[in-house]
Amino acid sequence: MEDDPNIARLVDMYLRRDGYRVYQAADGATGLHRIKQYRPKLVILDIGLPGDVDGIQLCRELRATSDIPIIMLTARDSEIDRIVGLELGADDYVTKPFSPRELVARVRAVLRRIDVGGRTTLQTVLEVGEVEVDVARREVRLRGDLVSITAREFGLLQYFAENMGVVLSRRQLLDGVWGWDWVGDERTVDVHVFQLRRKLGDALTLTTVRGVGYRLD
Ligand code: CA
């Protein structure tokens, strides 16, 4: 559900390309109707929707009657929006401007978590060996101790954690974490990987795949 036609079109295109069937709605009332009609596996919900029902209300309404996975789109990097969204029961959120590829990766990750564990184990803390990636709090803990980490390092670690075992190229990482409109040197990825390794040490089995990129095991 998204009222900005450009964003809606882009998201639609990327999701379809990944094999998903997509139904769109530009306002909450239509969105609710579509959900009842098509019973989707997941809802992408813009927090700022026009009309009587905004994203927050809609999230609350959906949660009252169903446990359908919800990914919120927040207009700005606002702590409040994120926390409200997650407290209302959204499964994840993406901050605008976002990379469509990142959104698709989040969709995949949320659906996979549900496929694997069922609704009850749905979690906002990803476990990577002795490292805990707390998506809701944007915190990383190593053997229970909080690790000081930058927002970008966190984004990178979360992306790796959601794509465990997959070889990710520097370009994919830039698109997914820095955003599709980011311009700069691909080696910036290496610098951040270096920092993650420095901070998390042996606890992180982050392998360099020569000539390609990185893989988290
Ligand atoms: Ca909007």
C-alpha cells in the first residue's frame, strides 16, 4: 500500500521480477479490501497514506484480526515511526528513500523466517553464532555484550545475516545497504567489512570470496 505512484511502480516491478504476485492500493480502505479479496502472504504498508486510515491505524487494524506479515515503509528515519510500527506488530520496516532491492530482500527474509519457524518464532533478533543482531533496537551483542557499531555497519551486518550462506557482490551490498542511488567507490564495502571483522572477531565467519564479494556463514 503506497500512495506515491512512482514508488509503487518501482516496488511492483522489483517484486514481480523476483516472482511475487503484487496487488496495489493507494489508500487504506482500498488496501483492506484487497487484503480480504486476495489474502496476500505479506503486506507492504506505507506509514503515510491519504484518507481516513493511515498506515499506523491500518497496521493496528490488521493486527487485531490477523498475523499477516507486515513491512512498514517509513517516510523518514524517525525512531518514533519505527518503534510505533514494530510495537504495533509490523515485522520489519524500511526507511525512505530505500533501495527496491533492499525491500525485496526484506520481503524474502520475512517470508523465510515465517516458513522456517512458523509465526511463533518470528523474531526481530537475528542470531549469527554468538552474535545477536537486534533489528528492533538496532543493537549488536557479542556473547551478550553490546558492541559499538555505526548505522552503516549495522545495516551491512543485518543484510549479511538475512542472506546467510549467500555470496554477495560488492555491488549487491551497495544496492542493498547504501541504497540504489548511492554513488562512490565499491571499496567502501571493504572498509566496512574490515570494521565488522575488527569489532566481532572470530565470532563472525565472514568469508572473502575472491573476485566476487563476501559470504556470511
Ligand atoms: Ca505516502
